[in-house]
Amino acid sequence: MIDVLVVDDDFRVAEINAKYVGRVPGFRVAARAHSAAQALSAVQRGTIDLVVLDHYLPDETGLELVHRMREQGHGTDVIMITAAGDVATVQTAMRLGALHYLVKPFTFAALRTRLDSYAALRRTVDRVGGRGIAGQEQVDRIFSALRTTPAPPSPGLPSGHSEPTTDLICRVLHGADHPLSAHEVAAETGLSRSTAQRYLRHLEQAGRLRLSLRYGDTGRPEHRYAWVAP
């Protein structure tokens, strides 16, 4: 479970953002803060994985807060969610290591896309990190995990299919270093196995995934899916 700190000076906006975060599988809101001081105190306790951060705070800006966090050695990840859309602020956020920058107003689907890509990044880093040293292929996989749109959506999705779920499954397959079964995709995404299988079948028929068969002791083949590079 990924513990999130939601920071916004507006109590109502913080509540809405917290509810959005709580709706995404694998994430939970560990704390809320309405000032930079409150946010820094929460980060200093060492239980926060990700800060969902507004820029306009009453005591200092969100970017000033991130700068102080880095000065104090806190590597906590940051996603900016703010009305500040000027290029200078965006560039500074990038230089300070913000992983995503979402401009208000935004939809739940837009936030979920960023959170899902962040979760994919963590899974990819965990897999690669277990090997100790990353080669270029593994480094490329880490960086590509942050892409919010790994491939254009399939035209004419079948009834009952959604683009956010399609993109979520694509990100999981794109970040995997070996073909995955429907059961494994379901475990990675939080979907049911039947839902994962339905989306995988559609993506394979659309040419976005490659299907292979693996035979086990029972003699029944297991369907496994791999990302097809564009």
C-alpha cells in the first residue's frame, strides 16, 4: 500500500483530493496538511511515500517546501496538483524532482492516470532493484513507467470497456520484463481475473499485445501476454 500525504490550503479541496486518492487501488491517504509546516512535519515522521502537493500554501510555496524537503534529505516522491500553470513553476518542479504536474481543474480520471503510472514506476523499480545493477534496458523501463499514455487508446472500445482501465493494463504490460498471465495482471492492477482477461483478449485482438502459450503439468496451456512495441 502506498501512503499519501494530501496538501492543499483549502480544506474542501484537500478533502476532495483525498477522496480521489482513496478511490485508486493500492493507495491510501495517510495524512492531510493545509500548510507547508504541517506537510513538512508529516514527511519528517517518515511514513509518507508520496506527497500530492498544491503550490499555493499560506506559509510558503509548494516548491519551496519541496526544496526544504530535499535539503533535509527527504526523498519522498511528489506529484504537484495546482492552479499554477506558468512555465517557470513547471520547470522548477521538474528540477526539484516532481514526478507529475497536474493543473487544476482536473478530473478523477486524470489523477488516477498519474497515480497508476506512479505505482507502475514503483513496481518497475522494485523488480529492477532486485538485480542490484540496471542496464540500459532496465533504465529505459524505469523511465518509461512514468508515461501516462503508453499507447494511444484503441478506437471503438467494446461496450463495458473504459479507457482508464485499458491504459492501466497497458502500463502494467509495458513495464513487465516478461509475459504475464491474466491472473498476474489482475494482481498487479487490482482488477478481477475475469475483467483482466476480457481486456487482455481485446488488446491482443487489436494488435497491442502478443499472446503466447505456456504448458504446465496439467497439460492445459496458460495464456500469457506481452507488450508489443509500437
